[in-house]
Amino acid sequence: MTAPDHEHHDPRAEPAPRAAGELSVRDRALLALERRSHAGPGAKERAIREELGISPVRYYQLLNALIDDERALREDPVTVNRLRRVRDAKRGRR
């Protein structure tokens, strides 16, 4: 008899269904975490793992794609524009 397949699946890591023109719950959570300040080394990475259930690498992949989404710009223009400026400045130094 074989053991049942108990692959761990965290629904927070998947895009949530959304109405047309709206951000998913996960996308909103990414922006909310990015708005906060994080005290101390590793605090942000810890928050990413604990609150979103994803790795920091995956967080930054998702965030980088999200800031190009016009829905994100409408949802949180201050944060999205700040992140775009930071990204553009980093690209300019390369």
C-alpha cells in the first residue's frame, strides 16, 4: 500500500480570483507589506515569509511584475511610483 500524496500547498502563494479590473487579495497584500517600514535587519524578509507564506525571492518577482500593472497604479499610486523610481534608478546604474 502506498502512502497518500500529502504535498504541501499554500493557497496564499497562488493568485486569487478577482473581478475584472481589480487586484487580487495577494496583490493587495504585497502592496500593503511594501508600504510598511521594517525595523532591523531581516524584519521585512521575516514578514514576507510569515504573512504571505512565500520566499523573499518570489515576493520580489511578484512585486516587480505588479508595479507594471495599471491596476496596482490605480490602487496605490504613491507606492507603485516609488517602486518604479527605485527600479529605474537601479537599471540606470547597471
